[in-house]
Amino acid sequence: DVLPASPCSSPRTTGKMASPQEAARELRAKFGSQHDICVCIVGGGLPDDSGATAQILQIFAAQVAEAVPQAMFLTGGLDGVQKTFAQSFGDPSRLKNLVHEGHESGYGVGEDVVAAANLEQRKAVYGEVGDVYVTFGGGGGVAQEAGAGFKRGATVIPLRRSGGASNGMFNFPADALLRPT
């Protein structure tokens, strides 16, 4: 099945992509006003830590929907951390998987939403749409998306024990690693 282009993705009509900021605004409007907060789950493959990160992620996903009822939760439609979160999430009606054209999450839960023409543009939109970024492990892409959000004032919550970008590698924003005061 081909996913319809979202309002923020217009390559089929004009051939020109909206700016990441404009695309993020349009996505937020599409999600509706009943969701005051957009929480982005950021992470790559699951770390090789004997399954501890996966267990923490599953518990977090199962409980966070109930704990934050006013939030919409987003993934980037990727395997590993994001797929584990999606498949463990407590309320699939509040889960959107932002994908690029021609790509599907394959999660079987939540709604896939085309947010950009390609992966790099999707990453740029993802870095603009969230109010909160929860990071698990990851590499350069995790650091890029969380860094973009942090730069514009979003809250970034890294699970440092998961390693990788979430523990300060790959130019992850150093101030995001500090304990809030």
C-alpha cells in the first residue's frame, strides 16, 4: 500500500518540499489540539547489553501513555528502539510513525504518516516537531535529531546507560546530558 502524502509533504503536487519547520507545524496541526505535547522516541538499534535496554524501553512504553495522557508519541518509523517502543506502547491511537515517501514502519501499530520525501528530510522534520525527545543508545542520527530539538529549546531525556549518543557520543548536545535543576 502506498501511503498518501501528508500536508507537509508536497513532492507529488509541487515538486518542492516544505521547510522542516513548516512541515513540523503542519504535522502538529494535523495531530490535533487535544495533544498538547509531542514526545519523540529516538534511537537506533538496540544496544548489546543483555536485553536490559529493551526491558526498560518496554516498561517505559507500556506505562508512559497512561502517565502523560495529553501527549502524542512519535517514532521515526525505524527498527530497533523505535519499533520496540511502538509495539509495547499502551495506546496505539496516540502513536504516529513519521516516515519518508515509499517507506512504511511495518510496526503493525500506530499510524504511519509521510513526513518527507527522503530519510534526511524526515530526520530534519523529526528534529523540529517534538517538545520532548527521549533517547535510547544511538549514533549520529540520534545525536542529530535530539540536537536539533535541544537547540530550539525542546527537552531531551537521554537514557545514558544505553550508551552511544545517549551517553554523549556522536556530538550529542553536552548540556542535554546534565541533570535538570
